[in-house]
Amino acid sequence: MSASGTPTLACPLCHSIDFQQEEGRLDSKWGLTSHKMTLLICTNCRHILHFYDRNSIFDFD
């Protein structure tokens, strides 16, 4: 935890707390759904943590 009492995210592989943040999109096999995701990439070992943002069945952006 940080000094303010909030949890600190750490890489599950190397325990680093430094991440590069990216936005991504995952489409379903048939293209009917699209899921927006936030990707956190560990700057030490490059392990990717993905966080589900939102989904929409007809989100074609």
C-alpha cells in the first residue's frame, strides 16, 4: 500500500510497480461485439495486465 493507504498495483511476475498504459480493443470471433480495454505493460518484464473497460454490441468506432 502507498502512504495514503491506497493499494499499489504491482506486476504479478516481477513485482515492479512501473507500467506503460495503452488503450486496446478486442473484437469477438464473429465481429459482433467489441470490448474496450486498458492495457498496463510492465516496463521491467513486459507482462501485460488487461482491464475490461466497457463493451457494446454495436460499437464500431
